[in-house]
Amino acid sequence: MAATRSHDEIEAAAVRDASLMRLRREGQTFEAIADTLGFSRQYAWRRYWELMKEHVASEVSEYRAEQLDRYDWLIREAVAVLGRDHVVVSQGRVMREGKPEIDEESGEAVIREGHGSPLLDDGPKLAAIREIRAIEAQRTELLGTKTPVKVEIGGGTTVRYELPGGLEDL
């Protein structure tokens, strides 16, 4: 069972860690850092790299959270586009379904401008679907949940690439 640390011990460790990082940024060797802070060179080296991993993992987590929020917003916007009807516009005018009528004066078949239902344009909805798929692919990549890729290289040799679960493993 791990012993609980007091507030003072935790604070002292934080000050020590901050000093270790500052000294290393100033170009001090691990031996000099160990002498200054009163522990072994091996401990200074190991603790420095532990702190670097924690720092990077924290920043990666923050970046992921920001990106996921952004992806969620983009998807909501694309879904809103899917929920609306879009009309076909040509030369500044809404195109409408027209049914020919026989003009009483001329006896010819004509389509009356401005009559009939507007023609619906599926293009914006299809574009929104493509965007949602692209965003979902980026989300999958960001989270590291892509399916492993299997590549066959002639001669019966198979190479399998497995993608790690993310950068937490740094």
C-alpha cells in the first residue's frame, strides 16, 4: 500500500521538479542538477524524462479535446445543411418544375415561368455527407482507432501495421 504524502511533501516535490526542469533548460548536466538538488544523476535523468512525458501527454490530451470539440461543431453544422432543402438556381433564378400547358391563344405547349414547385438541389446535401465522412475519418485518426492495415508484398510475405492507441504511450 502506498504511503500518503503530506501537502508539504507534495509542494516540495513540485518545487524540486520545477527546479530540475529550469536547470535542464539552462543547459545544466544531469550530474550538475543532481548535485544542486541533492539526489543521484540517474534519478535526475529519470525524473526529467518522466516530467517530459507528463508534459507532452498533457498537451496532447488538451489538443485532442480541442480538436474533438471543433469536429463536433463542424458535424453539427454539416447536419444542419442536411436538414435543409436547397433549390436549384440558374442565372440568378430559382428553377421550378414545369408542366407544359397549351397556350389558349397560340395553341402551343408552353411552360409558364414562376409556376410549379422549385427544383431541389441534392448537391449541398451530398457535399455535407462527404464532409461528415471526412470529419469522422479525422476523428478516427486523432483518437488512434483506425483499423490495422494489412499489406501483402509478393512471395507470401505479409506486413501488418498496427497503429498505437495514441500518444499517451510516449
